[in-house]
Amino acid sequence: MFDMDASKLIYIQIADWIETEIIDRTLKPDEKVHSQYQLAELFNINPATAGKGLTLLLEAKILYKRRGLGTFVAPDGREKLLAKRKEETLRKLITKLLDEARLLDVDDNQLLSMIEAERDRKKEGLL
Amino acid sequence: MTVIKFNNVTKSYRTHSVLDHMDFTIEEGVLTGVIGRNGVGKSTLMKISAGYIQATSGEVQVFSENPFNSLKVSANSILVDDTMSFSDKLSLSDILKEANRFYLNWDAQLAQRLFDYFSFHPDVRHKHLSKGKKSTFNAIIGIASHCPLTIFDEPTTGMDTAVRKDFYRALLKDYIANPRTILLSSHHLEEIEDLLEDILLIHDGKIRFHGPITDLQEMLVKLVGKKVNVLAHTSKRTIFGSQVNGAYSEVLVENKFTADEKIRLSEEGIKMIPVSANDAYVALTTGAKGGIDDVFNRTATD
Amino acid sequence: MYLTEPRLTDIVKKQFLYKLNAYTGVFSSLLIMQLIGLFFGFNTGGGSSGSESLTINWRSLSGDMAVIFTLFWAFSTGILITTLAYRNDAFSFVSTRLSHHVSSFLFLLVMSCIAGITAPLASSVIKLISLFQHNAVFIETSGLFASPVDFFIRIATAVIYTILFAGFGYVIGSLIQLSKLVIPFLVIGLFILPLFNISGTGFIEYMVIFFGFETSLLIFLVKVLITVLVLFAISVAITNKTEVRK
């Protein structure tokens, strides 16, 4: 029962998956998104649950609906997502990072240099 | 359109009642999981809906008719369970032919493809099949019949894991292609959780929960953190289950926290973890007796 | 998904065809019973008598045993197809209690006709076999060629009796399905009470007089038809609430 991996609900996972597709530009603005039925088959879940994932993004105006045609990526969908992710995900990670640093007695300068070092290492790795 | 309607339905046998003044409706096109512990009346509910047995009191309507002795209900519904029996004079392929004659929406091609995929021999008799194979064969009939009301009562009994996965996948694909009202019961909610739209949770002969499965998943939340911190937040709440592991504890409570409370929780290092429908179901049906841990705790203190 | 609006006659037809395919065991049991009947038919009696100059060895052969065994078959088949296993088989596909009864009854009717026709024919088989066995004087009951009318009356009588027995089997089977307690009551009522000569209890005796002593084929037919319809109505009425696939 002690399952520390906080797995998300399946329809939120679906929304996350579409968000990532928009952020990495697999889905472009005004491009058609998978229907709830396609998503249901893809993820092996009930179409209604898949539909809830889409509804989540429709409500956030990241997607929009065209009657009888399907669901599409909003022109400014990606920008909204970037802002949202910066606010939510990145800030959460930074809070965590700061908490951990305090716990380990790492001061701000040390932390910044660690971040820089890591960035450099990653750049080399990419080259 | 409402497909099944139970109005104050009771089913009792000489010694005990199985369904106790039950009310619910199932809407057209919804895939509902009928969930409950052993012997809570899942099968009884399904057999009443199919018109095989009769309610002791109350009103049952399926397609706006009393299903008991209704030709319309019988022709438009199918109940797949382990009481499905076929004369041993009929081979498996004969049975498929008969099913084709009885069910007007029968998909003969699909039936044959599934029959071949699961490697059935056409000349074998139904009663000579192993338990798992029998379940698989019955499930093929259930899927291919394309009945507007399709009921599966523990359809995967005896099937091995691979076949179970195949069956659920086949059911989902066919449901997407041919939307219809489906009732599905299983002891293993975790296996069918993602497949369901709604859940009908029966406990002690009553409906304990009926609604979208996501509502059940969001009904409870698991707080995990240091024992003292968690206790401060849960002392005034109904606790649906708890487990202590050293200095840490894990408590299931209703998912009713204000935004402020959520921030406080996170500041105190308490994690809010979503609960699977299965865990929520176990928590809701454990009842006043507590969990299995309480059985041991009680003997320790006695 | 659209709903189908089934017609009772349509479902009954489908079920009747299904039962013809699924209940082939009933055919084979008929065949076995008539063969046993034939076997007993060869051993009904015999002897010899005569003086110094003439000895007559006689042996009587009877086709009646085939008919008697057929009636027994009809009675037990009537009971058999009311049992739980047969009912559950029917309810694996589209069925209501009424459509199940009607199609079962049609099935019994058709089977009874086949059985009723084949039973008298079995006696012809006996004659044929004995003809090859013994080159002796042959006194026979009228056959198809000797007296066609007699022969057809025999077949008609056999068919009607078979239907009657199947009907009694069916209603008794239905009663048993209602409650197993029916069995001791039936045994006591039909077989034990008449032994004590209590008035009004000789049901079997009364039936024999009612049907067996009837000399007009037409009246006999009407009597049987009405009886069978009443039996059928009773069966439907008492099992209309029966639960299936419990």
C-alpha cells in the first residue's frame, strides 16, 4: 500500500500527454487532435474518460472545438502551456530544490554554481 | 434513454435478502462496472435485469418493460456468465450458427475471427472445454451478439492473464465501434478500472456508490507524511483507512481540502496521493469492522 | 444501437429448429427403446402341442412391445425436457418461458409423430425377420397390403397415444420442477391408493376406460387433443414464474 509514486489519474495523464505533444511541436497550432475514441484505443481506456482529458484542455482554452469537425490546437495554445508549466512545474521543482539545498546545508552560491556546472556538462554531452 | 431502472427493488431468499430496496438507473451507451465483494448480489442484480429471475418486491424496467418473461428484453440482451450451457449434441461451430440465428445484430465475421484467434476447434463440445476456455468462448458470444444490453458477469473466470488482457481489449475496441449499454462485473477492479465509464458499487445489498469512475477516484485522497503532522490534519475527518509505518503514516480521507489547507499540507511535507478506484472501493466497503490489520490488533490487546 | 421487436412466432420457430438440433439425444433414445421393444417382441410366448400323427410347434411374436416401449419413451422424454439442464440450454439464447414451452411442445409433437409411426412399423420388422427364420404357417395381424385401413388406424392410434403419454410426462415433469415433493404424492396417489380400493382414487383405471375403451377414432382423437391442451396449459401456468440460470 506504501506506493510513494504519486501516479496521476488516467485522464490527467491523457491531458499531460497532449500538452507535451503541443509543447514539443508534434501538434502544431490549428492542427486536429486525436478524438476521444482514438485516444481511448491508444491508451486502452474508456472513451468517456479520454473525453475528460480533452475537456480539461478545452476548458483551459488550449484546444478549441469545431462543430462536426473535431478538436484543434488553439493558436496560442503552446504559449499558454509554456506559461502554465513555468508557473506550475518549474516553480514546484525550484521549491523542492531549495528545500533539499537547505536540508543539506548548501548555500545559494554553491547551489548556483552547481546549476551552472550541470548545465555545462549537459551541453558537452549534447555536443 | 434509460436502459435499466431499478425502483425500490428487493430480492430475498428464505433466509436472507440479497438486494435491499435498491434504486438506480443505467443510461444507454454507458459501460458500467458492477463491483462488490463476494455474495453482495452482483449476479442477482444481473439475472434480474436479464429476466432470468424475479425481484421479490419493487419495480424493474429494462427497455421500459418488466424483463421477466419479456421477449423484447430477451431478444435485445445477453448475459454471459458461467451458467451459460449448451447441449453436448452441438459442436462449438454449431453453437455459433445458432447464435447467429437468434441475435439479429450478430457479427459472424468477428465471431469467427475471435474463434480462430483463441484457437478453438470447431468440432469440440462446450462441456469438454476447460474453465478458462469456456469463459473465453462465452465471451466471444457476448461480444459478437452486439446486443443493445450486454451483460458480463465475471467473464474472465479461469482465463489466464494474456487472454484476460485480450478480452478486455477486444471488448473495448468493439464497444468503441458499436457503442451499446454494457454491464461488467469483476472481482478485480484494478483490471477493468480504465475500461469503465461508470461504476455501480454494491455493498450490503445497497448501492454504495454510482457514478463516473473518475468521481470515485477523486472522492478520497491519501495523505502520506510524518505521523504527528498527518494526525493534526486528519483528527477531525472521517478516516477510511490508515496504515502506520514507523514514524510515517498513511491515511485515507475524503478529498475535501481548501486551497489554503493544501498549501499547509505541502509545507508540512505531507503528500496528497490520488487513490485508485480499487483502493477507494476497498476503503468504502471495509465497513465498521475495520481492515485486516484491526483483526490482528484486537487479538494483540485482548 | 436499435432495438429489435421480436415476434413470438418467430422466436418459437427459431427455438424449435434449435431444439431439433440440440436434442438429438431424444432421437437416439427412441431408437434404443424400440430396439429393446423388438427384442422383447420375439420372446412373448411359445410352445408345442399335438397328437401322435401331428405336432404343432408355435411361437407367438408381438409388435406390441415396441409400442409399449415407445409409450414409455414418450412419457420419460416429456419429463426429461422439462428438467433444469434443458431449460438452461434454451435460455442461453433468446427465450421466454412461454416460447420455451411452445417450442418444446412442438418438438414433442413432432417426435411423437415419428415415434408413433415407427412403433407399428417395428412389428412389420418382426414379421419380416420371422418369415426368414421359419418356413411355417404364418398368421398375422393385418399389414399395409393386407388391410391398409387397419394399418393406418393402428399408426394413427399409436401416434395419438404417444402424444398423450408425452403430454402426461411433460405436465408431471413441470410439477416436479415446481417442487420435488410432487414425486411422493404422485406415487402414492397413482399407484398406492388404488391398491386399497378407495373409491375415486383409481385414476389410471379411469384413464384406461376413458381412452382405451373408446371405439370411435374421431372421438378418441378429440378426447386426447383436449386432454393434451389442458395438460399443456397446466404446464405453462405452473412454471410461468420459474427462475432460470440461477
